[in-house]
Amino acid sequence: MRMKRLVIDLSGLSRERRIAQGKYALPLQLLDDIGTIKHLRTLQLSNLSLKPLGDFRGFVNLTMLELQLVDVAEGDLESLLCKCLALERLALNTCGPFLSLRIGHQLSRLEHLYLGDGTLVDKLQIEAMNLRTISHSYNVGEIVVRKDSQICEVTADMNIAPRTQPGSGYKDTLQYMFAGLPSALPCVQKVSLNIWEEIQTLEVPKCTGKFMHLRHLTLSMYLRLQWKFDILRLVHLLQAAPLLEHFELTIDELLLPLYDEDLIPSVPRWPHDHLKTASFQGFVGNHDLIALAIYILNNAESLELMNVQTKDEGHLMVAEELLRREDTRNVLNIL
């Protein structure tokens, strides 16, 4: 029998699944003695530690590696990865902390990288030339990529109270997009960002270039009344993505001043000829949010559908009154 999948889970009956003190140290050299190990395609290790590799020969056909609650030195992890040259997917959940972690150029087949919110990395250096997707959290600090990076999809979870967030982190959607990972990716096509906004200034971060390949943008925001936030700042992001086709904005909690028709701002026109669908989840009658929706209705000539999911009947009435009259092409779906 050829073994294609191996799972070693030593979490036992622990409900919290925390890394235990004195956890079992797995010597990977033992796996060399298993005759079918060369056929292994998937390896999942949980709640253990890895000993230094020594003369371990590696997994020549391994395509998926997942480490969860695994204690491993960054040097040993890098050595292990260099012996998994067929790897296509790598997932690190609650591993580290790593001061500096390098995903080497030897991983030429690696396409998907996932770093869970419990994985602590101060600096992540990605040299894998064919990586296509990356998912990371607030616990990953600086991310350095190749100038010719092929990463086309980014998922980032920054939804944590800023005062509890380690390091500097990103507290602003525009700051992350214009100065963070997406700004360094020449081929990025899809970005999904979940963030707890805490903006201390209304100044717009400098954007060094445009997102010429970005087609899908999904934003989920947690907002609080006492923090400065102008939703219309997002217009700068839309304008930096001239070929955007789908835009989705979810407001997890919005405690902002509500509708006052005299305060609805007017935004200068800007063409968004490729935008086909837009979606607002958690929509309320905030004047800036209304203005953003109107801006899209007036400037996206190719818009086929705008979904507006309101929080309650009162906000539904506001959306019907103020947005419906701007919908000259009958693309609105208000719920």
C-alpha cells in the first residue's frame, strides 16, 4: 500500500489545543524508514515539536504541508521546506514566533501560502517564484516579495483591537493597500481585507502606482464612532484600480452620524468603466456611505448590479429614497 496522506495529531483531549510544555519532539528521520514515505503527498502535523533535521532526506513528492501548534526553529523549518521541492501548498497555524522566515526560491512549485492568526512572524521573505495566493493575519509584520512576484490573490485579516495588536500593524485600509503587501505586487488581481479601522488622521497615504490588474476588491471593516473615519477615502482606492470589476464593502459595526440630506457630500466624477458589480453589506444611512454608493452609481457606466443589504427597515427606507432616484439603469437591489 502506498501512503499518500499522513496525519500526526498529538493534541489529545485538550479543548483549547494550546502548545503544551514538554510536547513530543518528532524526529523526521524515523519517517525515512517507512518504505512508502516517498509516495506521501499530504502531511499534517499538530501539537508537537520538530527536532533538527540532521540527515533527513525530505519528502520528494509532498504537495501539501500543514503545521498546527508546532514548535520548530525557523532555521529547521527553512531546511525542511528546502527538502520538499514538490510542495504546492503550505499552511502554518499557530507556529513560531519567527524573527525572520524565508520561503526560498527552491520551492518553485509552491502556489498557496497560508499563515494563520496564531503564527508570529516579524519579517517574511518570499522568494518562491510561482506563488499565486497568500493569506496572512495581523501577526505577520514586514512582508518582502520578489519584484517579479506572481502573487495574484491576497487575503488579509487585520480585525483585532488596535491596542492589543502587536507591532505597528495596519489600522487603515488605504495604508495597507497603498503601503502594504498589495502595493508591492505587480500582478495582484484579487484582494480581501478584514480590518479594524483606527485612523488618527484624514490624510490620504501616498499611492506610488495603480493596481492595473486588480479585478476583485472585498473590504470588511469594523468601525467605531470615536475614531476618525471618512468612508469617502475609499474613492482614492477605487480610482487607483481602473480595471476593477467587483467591489464589496461590509460594515461589521457602524456607529457614525446618520442621514442628514444637507450633509451628503458631492464627489467629482471619475470613470469606472469596468466596474460591473458592487455590494454593500450592513448598509446604514450614513451620509458618506450614501455618497459612496451614489458615486459608484453615477460613474460606473458598465454597472450591471448593485446589492445593498441594509441593517434594518429604517435604513432600508433611506436607501430607497436617496439611492433609487440615482439609479437610472435599474441596477439596484435593495434589501
